[in-house]
Amino acid sequence: MTRITRGYIARRRRTKTRFFALTFRGSHSRLTRITIQQTMRALVSTDRDRGRQKRNFRRLWITRINAAIRESGVSYSYSRSIHDLYKGQLLLNRKILAQIAISNRNCLYTISNKIRS
């Protein structure tokens, strides 16, 4: 019986998954079945951790702002200062406030004094 070569579609699909799994270690980057499993697992983890990363960054910003505010003694607490921010209609999000708290404390003091008055 003559030998026939398979088509290119399956090979193209496997090449795509292998290209995705290039950086995996061991058989996770070499064997087709395991490569497919690890690729699916990696994509699930990526989707899950995207939300988790947003959560972690928000926690970090809140911690930095709270530490800067309490250290200065300008305001009572983080929650009180955020409440005053919204009352004063200053539109600064937590990411910007955290950057200000790290890089330029005097600016943060000025903002908080402006809010309280």
C-alpha cells in the first residue's frame, strides 16, 4: 500500500500550540498532547489572574496612600481623605494619588489641606 502524507491543517494547528508553548519546560513544550493541555491551563490562569492583578494593584495603592496620610498627620485616615476628595469634587484616582504620595509628598499635603479647608 502506498504511503500518503497527511494534510497541512493538523500540522499547522500543532505548530501554533507549540509556538505558544516554547517557553514551557520539559515535555510541556515538546509533546503535542501535553502541550495542548498546558496551553489551555496557561490561558485559564491568564484570564483568572488578570482580575486578581487589578485587585492587588488597588490594594497596593490604598496602602501607600494610607501610609503617606497617616505619616504626615494631615488627615485622620485613608477613608476620611477619600471621602473629602469626593466631597470636594477633586477627580484624582487612587493610582495617581499613590504616585504623588511616593514621588512628591509636599504635593499630597497641599492637596489634603485644600480638601479639608
